[in-house]
Amino acid sequence: KYAENMYYFSELALTLNAPENGTAPTDSRRRPDQRLMENGRWDEANAEKQRLEEKQRLSRKRREAEAARATEDGTPCDPYKPLWFERKKDPVTQEMAHVYKGGYWESKEKQDWSLCPDIF
């Protein structure tokens, strides 16, 4: 019912982005631009999306600059690493894959998100 107002998404598709209490601050369901869009506030959503993208660009530039300085100085540079995943070779396919290394569910249970970066 009223599917035309919801982009003809199925009921399941409509619920996939529903907010959930207690998730990490980096959870994509917390994207402020997405929330604004879902509430029909298009102009604000577009402005927020631009802000987020610029923040991501600046973060990447900072990491690249740090890596370049480390290369010039000969000092070790710790590249960005995902919090809850690590790259490992899949024993079956022999391809590199991101494998869950643990910690998310423990952080969620404790509601300790201190390791999460500020991405929004």
C-alpha cells in the first residue's frame, strides 16, 4: 500500500535503514544526510552530503600527507586499519578478503565506542 510514495521499495527494503539504538557512531544508518533525505528535507540533505564528502576528502589528504612525511623522514607510518576487520587470504579462494576480527559486539554490549573515529 502506498508503494509509489516509497520509491516502490519492498517492506524489507524500507526497514533496512531503520535506526537502531546502541549502534556504533560510525553505523551508516546514522548518516545525517540520509536522515534528512528520508524526512524529505532535500536541500539540507544535499548540503549535508557535501559537508560529509569534504570531511572525508580532508581526512584522506591528512593520511596521505602523514604517509608522505613518514616516507621522507624514514619513520614508520601506521596506515589506516579498520577497527573490526583485517585483511587475510581466504583459504578457499586464495584471494584477499576482509575478515571480522572481533570487538564490535563487545563494544556494543559495553556501549564503549571510544575507538570509533568521528566520521559524521
